[in-house]
Amino acid sequence: MILILLGAPGSGKGTQGRRLSERFGISYMASGDLLRRAIDQHTPLGEQVRQYVERGLYVPDDVIVPAALHEIHRIREETGASGVVLDGFPRTREQAQALDVALEAEGKRVKRVLFLNVPKDVLVNRLAGRWTCRNCGATYNLDQNPPRTPGVCDRCGHALFQRVDDRPETVERRLNVYLESTVPLVAYYRQKRRLVEIDGNRPMNEVTEALVSGTGCHELSGQRR
Ligand SMILES: [Zn+2]
């Protein structure tokens, strides 16, 4: 089962994507994590994408598409999971088409595209207060979900930092880039009748339940494709 989670930076899709993967027993792939890991480890991919990520810009299709497809296969081989939740990929209509072509060649298809819809002013507030654990990747929000001890990760005790792309000067640009490229992507999946729109401006648990029922699958029956 291949699910795609669409949502702006700050829509909560990282948290929700992990929850969906747990509920259905499938893998979770965040393209943002993939790119940051490549940058931290100075891999050839990392060197290629660093300038884009640090400026809050999108990585070009001819770089991200093969990298994401490679990662989807790697995850499948490593975990043996029968499905994946994709977060942050595809990001453009062209990427979505490339993904469809690649999956079709393997006799597979995207089952559902879940679009987490959150108003822009809410996104700006959420993003400007976001801090991340460098060690385990947990994210906190100073308003909604603060760490118990300021500046320290609840989960693993490491120091929190503000990612370059969560700093106020980058937030507005990220949102505009997102909105511009996502409108055609949403239209693409709507036309293919695979889009399910979810109101993401609600408590996290309510959003999770809406997403689970939006997949049209029963929990842990996700192994059936
Ligand atoms: Zn941590």
C-alpha cells in the first residue's frame, strides 16, 4: 500500500505520517529527512542538494525523483514492509507523473493521497516556534507542544536546535514555494480521483483518525495492496 501525505511545512504531516505508518504497519519515508541526512553525511546527493535546502528552495526534479525512488526500494528491501507513507515526495506534478510511471512499471499504484489542509496564518505561527532534536529528529512547538525542559528533547535528552528552514526569514518563503507548486499537484491527484482532503486545523488525534479513515483501509490490513 502506497500512501502520499500532502501538506505544507507546519501542517503536522511528519507526526501524522509516522502515526499512519505505525497504524498500518508500513514504512515511512520523509524526503526532508532523506535530504538532511545526505547533507549531514556529505554524500554526493547531499552536496548536490545543500544549496537548495538551506535556501528553502525545492530540489530539482531530475535530482529528487531518482533519489526518492532509490530510497523507496531501499526501505522496502531493508524492512520488508509491504507499503510506505511518502511525506514530501512527490512535490510537483512532474514528480507525481514520474512516480506513477515508475510504479506502473512494477504493477503498483498510489492508493490514496491525503491532503492535510491548514490555513496559512496558522502555518506561519506553528513554524516560527518549531524546534528539532538533532539526535532523534523529534520536533517541538513552543506553543502547542513544548519540551518539558526548555531546549532539551523529552525523548532522548539531547539539545534542540532551530533548523535553518524554520527560522522566521525562511518560513514565509517556504510557504510561498509550497503553495505555488502544490496547487497543480493537488489538481493532478484530484483528477485521478485519489485525493482525500483532511482538515488539518484540529487537535492532532482528531486529524490522525480522519487520516486513517481517509485511507479507505482497515488498520493493519495495509499489507493487502
Ligand atoms: Zn531527541
